[in-house]
Amino acid sequence: MTDSQHPRPASARAAELHTALDTVFDQVKETLASLVALPSIAWPSFDQSHVAASAEAVAGLAREAGFPSVEVLTAPTASGVDGAPAVVARREGPAGARTVVLYAHHDVQPTGDETLWNTPPFVATEIGDRIYGRGASDDKAGILVHLTALRLLGDDLGVGVVLFVEGEEEAGSPSFQNFLRTHRDKLAGDVIVVADSGNWKVGTPALTTSLRGMASLEFTVSTLDHAVHSGMYGGVVPDAALAMTRLLATLHGESGAVAVSGLGGETRADVEYDEAELRRDSGVLDGVELIGDGSLASRLWSQPSITVIGLDLPNVDVSSNTLQHSVRAKLSIRVAPGGTPADALAAVKEHLRSHAPFGAQVEFGADEGGSPWRADTEDPVVDTAMAALSDGFGTEAVQVGLGGSIPFIADLLEEFPSASILVTGVEDPDARAHSANESLHVPDFRSAIVSEALLLEALGRAEG
């Protein structure tokens, strides 16, 4: 194994665990490949038998790992339909020991346009230091981080463990709240490790300590009661497409920063992105300027953002010379830590009402939201996690924010308010989760496994 593939652990114990991992790592990769092969997309428009098969596969792995109690469970959504199956496995610890909940999810995003993939999406393909495939990093690797860390420790474990592998995270976790309430006793723990985030960069571990919340909003702009000929009325009658594009333009100022008042946010962050790395990782084209104000990290982690993610206009190939009478749009709103989705939606709706041009009518449709989160960095468990990550990677860990959202963390805190929550993960800036060519950086995967084993050992030694 080359130096680029093998981290330099900071302690003798970390070195021992890396050596132990060497003996089983080929099996771990084979297991990951078997999970990636299951197209477990929990969206209703896809075949849900694959999600069920994925849950059963994870349950089988939990049984192999020695959990005495392994169940595949569901709970109803708000509409009364059963949600996707989740796996809950429990192993009691010594008397008086902490219980650690290890969370991951076995469902994945759709592949999108498969012609954009360089390898088959549901075939784990190792090229260099990366394994490509849908779910390879988000989040089937998270499942294997948990199970392999436990495998390395064997019976030498000073904590109780709950393995909780959700089956519908990518579909918005519609049954999550009911699941927590229904199965609360099976899920209760003192520390919750959410393995669904990422690291600062390849080789540099991170603990995520803040998350933006999210909200989405559909709305319609109307100027006519029916479409009319653009030649007969164009230049006098305002069409809905013009009104919509003018209205959307008011959501941002000249720099591209959000111009909706009342959304809050901070313009500083504890660490900073290198602009060249950000441009490379995000794929920004040469000559395209970045948007927003303040530090780059703050724009991604602690400031709000608004993105137009849908716009109903005729396709160019079938468009006619017509003034559109009505146009519908959908916004994705990222809520800064400290805000709430309800307040963000209210602020955006008020802005749209007050800025509608030409007296256009604005009608609001479906909306949804998930709360932001900020960790209690004074919690001693945070220091324990940072030390474990630093040791396992052989590089000093950093605390970062995340521009994306994990809305169910607010649900976990509501149900388990005294629990310490640690957000970890195996993704890196080029993992391309949710996109074509999603991949897992193998050396970081190894280090994440060892780091979690070190964390579990440390939690077993510390007082609860």
C-alpha cells in the first residue's frame, strides 16, 4: 500500500486499527459493492421492491455483525401510507454505559441522465483511489463505516450501540417523525452519530457543526386569463413570462447576494475556502464570477440562498408565438442557522407579493421546510470526536458548516433533547453525491472507519 493510500495515524492504537482493517478491507469493499448494486430509490415513482431488498441486505449485515436484536421497521407518513423500511439493530452495553446511535441511510438518489455517467451507476467500479457508483458515498459507505468500526472492536466495546439505517432520507424522510415516536424506545441513546456529511477536503477530516435549513416554495404568476397571439398584443399586454423573470430577478442584488429582507445570516466563518479549489470542485466555468458577499465559506454555510429549481415555460422546440398567461416556478431556499423555515417562507412570500411587476397576480402553491442546526461546540463529546478524527486520519480535524440540509436532525433533537449529535461522513468536495459519477475516496473511507472505532472506544472510556 502506498503512502497516498495509507494515512499516517497519530497514535499507536490508530495504527493497530489500520493494520486490522487491512486484513478485512477487501471484504468491506465487496460488501459495499453488493449494496451499491441495489437501486434503492425511495421515490414513489420507482420500484420499491429494491428498497425492501436493500433493507433486508442491511439487516443481514447487522445480524452478521452480532447484533442480538435486528428489525426491519416502518411507520406511517402524515398521509397514513407506510414509509420506506428502516433497519434498527440494538446491542446493550455494560451497566451504566452510554448508548451510541449510529445513523446512516440505505436509500439513494435517482441516477438522472445515465449517459452522463462514465461507469454503470449501480456497479461499484474502482478506478484509482475512488469507487464510483450511486450511493457509494451517500450513504452506503456510511453503513459500512458503522459496521466495520464495530467489527474492528469486536466484543471490546464499552458502550451500547443502536444501528439505525433509514430507508427514505433522499425522498425527504416523510415518515421520520412518526418513526421516531413509534419506535422511540428502540432508538434512544446518549450520543447520535449521523454519518451523512463530508470532510473538508481529501485527507482532511471534518466534524459538521452547523447546517443550513431548507424550504421550498411553488408559486404562479398570472397576467392574463388566457394565452394570446404575441403579434397582436405583444408590446402592450404584459405576459406572465416577462412578469415572472422580472420578479425572479428581484430575489438577488447586483452581487448575486439574496435581496430578501428578514432571512438573517453571518458573513464570516471559522475556516475559509480557497477560491481556486471551490471553482474546481463546483465546476464553475472559466470567466464566470462567484456570487454573494462575505467570506466564501459563510456564503455556503451561514448565509441564506435562493435558487430557482423549476420554471414551467413551453419547451423551445415546441414553443409558439404566444403571450403566456400564467407561469409557475419553484424555489429552493437555504435557511441560515438561527432562522426557521416558517419565517423564511413568510419573508419570501411577502417579497414576491410586494415586488410583482405590472400588477401581476401571485398565487402560492405547495411549500415545505426543514430546520437549520448548530451544534453545541462546548459539549465535551465534540472534543472527543475531533480527537478521534484527527487520530484516525493522521491530520488535524476541522469544524465546518454544511450548505446542504439534514432536516431530520431537528426531529432527533425534538425527540431526544439531551442527546449529543455528531455529524460525520465520508464525502469530499469531488464525491459528486446526487450527481452523475458519484464516488467514494477509498483512503478517506478507511480513515473514517478507524476514526469511528477510536470514537466508540473513547466514548466507552469517558463518563456518561
